[in-house]
Amino acid sequence: MKKLLSLLAFIVVLTFSGCSDEPAPSITESTASIETTVLETAETATEPPPETTEPSLQTYPLNVGKAYYDYAVSPPDHIYNTLGSENGLAGTIYTFDGTVTAIEEMTASGFVYPLAKVDTDRGPVMVLDMYSAVYNTSLKRMGERNTKSHYDDNPAFYQFPNIGEAANFITVYMGYSQAENLPTFIYGASPDIFTIGEYEDPVFAQFEDVSE
């Protein structure tokens, strides 16, 4: 039965082909035409390039509140070659991106200050971790209970990024270190940082102005 149906179909094809004024295209010609069309479409079709977004850098230290983050601005060029007493910007909250090139310690007045040297797009800077220095000294002298009653920040949040790591930093400007020939910043920005650095807290002052 299948053979009979196939034969009938073949006869019908021959009959209609014979009735046409123009010769029917052969199977080979039709296939070639279809293949050519597919190839041309594939060659000329263009896909939009995939969207790429730069990953955002981690902000350090890890405890910076939104009010301080929003208050931070990029440092001006002249802090890279002037003293804090000259430019009058000590106590300003600055943010910048940079790569840690070294992590060291500095001892002064009985405190051991962890510090990081950071390469930025405007030049190298020094970031001084005053909070960890003061907190750790207070632990030894006053004990954990008294220390926690004086300082709210968790010292674990003040770890520096690893050497070679690029990060975003929130800092408070101190001035220019003539010993290191580098602009120097206090690591972080919080009520505790401004108390330790003995600077007026601009965020707290702003809230006071609003409440009045």
C-alpha cells in the first residue's frame, strides 16, 4: 500500500510538471538556492555586543555609615603637595580609590599605628589606622568593659585591604607627613574617629543644625 501511494505521488508531480509552461526546477537547484539564502543570512546577521559593567570596589573600613559616606568628597590636587596648616582642610572627609602597596606600623607617643600606603590616580598617600591603635592601647590599660563603654566602633571592621588589592577608602584628612613625604589620612569616618582625631564632626554638626 505504501509503495502504491508513493508511486501515485510521483505520477502527480510528473503530471503537474508537464503542464507548466516553464520547466520545474530540479531538486538540486532548489536545495542550492535554500542553502545559499541561509548562508547569506548567517554571515550578514550581527548580534549586539554583550553589556559589561565594571565591578564596584569594596569600601573600607567596613563600618562606614551612609551619612558619612554621602558626606565624603574627592580630595583636591593641592593636598598632595601642601601641609594641612597651609590648606586648612584637616578634618575633611575624603573618599578615593587606590591600590594598597604596603602595610606597616608606626610607633608614636606609646601608640602603635597600623598604616597602609596606597597608590591613587593622583599619587601615593598614607592611611593611618588611629582607631585600632587607640582601641588596642585602651584594652591594655582600661580593660575590655571600659574600652567598649568609650568606643562604639568594632575594631574588626578596621582591617586594611590586602596588599595589591584595589579598594575605595573613606578617610579623614590629617595633613602632610614630611617624614614620609605623603599626604596623610585617618582611616575611616565616624563619631569615634572625630573624637580621636580631635576634629569637629561635620555630620554631627549638620544634624545639630537641622534639629535647631
